[in-house]
Amino acid sequence: MPAVLAGFFRVLRPGGPLLLGFHSGTGSRLKTEGYGGHPMRVQVHSRPTARVAGWLVAAGFTVEAEMVHRPAPGVEGGFVFAHR
């Protein structure tokens, strides 16, 4: 993650906004079905929003907001808004 976030920082102009959306929480799971029932085989990694925000700060970003979204029981998404 540090290399990816450093790349985002490098290509954004000063003050440029960044909104990250991700699976929130802890742990990993194997996803075998995609949207529309399409077969797939992908490891899905969940991360706490505070950890992602910390990675952004370490990469030089200023974090403006963190949010957890629960669109359905047992489903949790995280959003972090930051700027360079």
C-alpha cells in the first residue's frame, strides 16, 4: 500500500482530492462470484478506515474525513477523503 499511495501522491496536483473506497473491517475472504453471478476467484481484504487513513497520512496526504457505510447486514464499506 505505501507504494500505491505514494504513486497517487506523485500524480495529484498540490491540493488535489483523493477519495478511496474499500471493504472495511478486518480479515480476508475468497470471493467466488462477482456481480451478475459471474464466476471469479479473488481474495478480498478488509481494512479498518483508521488504518487506511494512517497510510494516507504517512504518504503525505491530509485526511479530511473517514466514513463507514453499512448498506446491508454484514456488509461494511469504508471511505476516506483526503487531499495532497
